[in-house]
Amino acid sequence: MFDITVATCSEPGRRASNEDALCAGRAGSTRYAVVSDGAGGHDRGAEASRRVVDHIEASLQAAASAFGAEHLTQALLASHVALQLEQVGAQGRRRMHATVVALWIDTRHNRVVWSHVGDSRLYRFRYGAIDIVTADDSVVQRMLEGGVLTPEQARGHPMKNQLLAAVGMQDGVEPHTTAEAVALDDGDVYLLCTDGWWDVLSDAEMTSTLAAADTPQEWLDAMRALIVARAAPSQDNFSAIAVWISDPTECTQSMIDADETVAAPLHAS
């Protein structure tokens, strides 16, 4: 059984309110982390993300003894239905939706599953390499996958915030969940974050700040400092959860320091 250390950060950026929500906790022999980014008029974005996070947390608490990809998928689908029911008859700015990314760890058997809807992301850092293990439900992501845009063009594209799927939308959603549980490795690092976080930071900056940090909170603080230093007038809310498996300073970070290279992102649903 690996030791697991978790840290969180959520900031409003340059916005009047913070419409991100997150949680991390324990349920039986499992650990979980959930990050959501809400949208909607009249503060309904904050309501949407909070409802999604609370609903998924309650589902994982109830299903702690039934760990698996199917149960995580059902937790996200149930949050989608619950959010739809909260806004029956709502129109225009009264409607709300949210992105979500969730990580669920079986600490007894050292395995993990994850799922997401929208453009909140999960990154995994393993032995010096960074993988984006989720692929955004967005117009720009489809253009990127189709070869229409380069990664550099995608970062500044005017349609980068246009989503194709979100929890609470009028249509159904299909959470992108790992087909089966994935084995944890000693020194793995996971980062769940909203688009206000990942849109500002490069892969190299995420990796270099990880190499210099002694704790997950130090790592989040270093990335937060970079985001704040950029001081973009339109800076969105930015939120993240860092999950460290055992002590990455003994393996993953030492590999980063020795190699000083960043692997190309690998997308998986």
C-alpha cells in the first residue's frame, strides 16, 4: 500500500466570483479527488460545480466497497441527471452546466480509475514524463485531433472554450472513463485541474516546478505563483488538486532532474 498525499488550490483569478469547486477525501479503502468548473448566469456556475462535486463525492462514498470504472461512470452520469433535474424549465442564463474530472484510487490494491466530461483535465507524471490522460470535449480539441490546428495554434484559438459536452447540458453525456483500473506506480503524480489552470501553464513549467517541490502543496503554490505573475486581465478561475503516490522526489523527480526533457503528451479516454 502506497502513501498518498493530497493538496488543493482554488482561486478566483480576475473574476468577481469563483465558479470552480473541488473535493478530496477517503471512502473505506479508497481515495478520491474531484474538480469541476461551472458555467451559467446569475451565479448558477458556482451552483453547478458545487452540486456536481457534492453529488459525485456522495456517490463514491456510497460505492466505496464497489471500486471500479463502471461505478465511477455511473457517479458522473448520476450527477448529470441530478443537475438536469435542478433546472427543469430553465432557459437562457438560468441554465447551468459544468465540466468535471474525477480520480478514484483503490489503496488496498494500488490501482486507479479516472473519468471526465468537458475540458477539466487530468495529468499524470511518471518517471520524468508528463501525460495528459484526458482529451477535452471541445471544438478545438477535435480540430487538433483532425490535424487542422497545431498545439500552438490551439492554445490561443478563439474557440478554445467552446465545449461539446458538459454535465447538466440538455442532451445526454458519455463520461470518458478508463476501460479498467490502471496500476499505480511508486512515485506517480496526478494533477486534476480546470482550464483556467492548464491554459496558462506549459507542460515544461508543470514538470520543472514539480522537480523543485518537496510537497504537493509546494508544487501547487509554485504553479499558482506563475499564473498570478502572468496577471492576464481575463484570467479565469483556476483550481487544481495534486495527488502524490508515495514520494516522487525519490523517483519521478530524480528522473526529471536527470533527463531534463518533457515527453510528448499522450491522450487517452
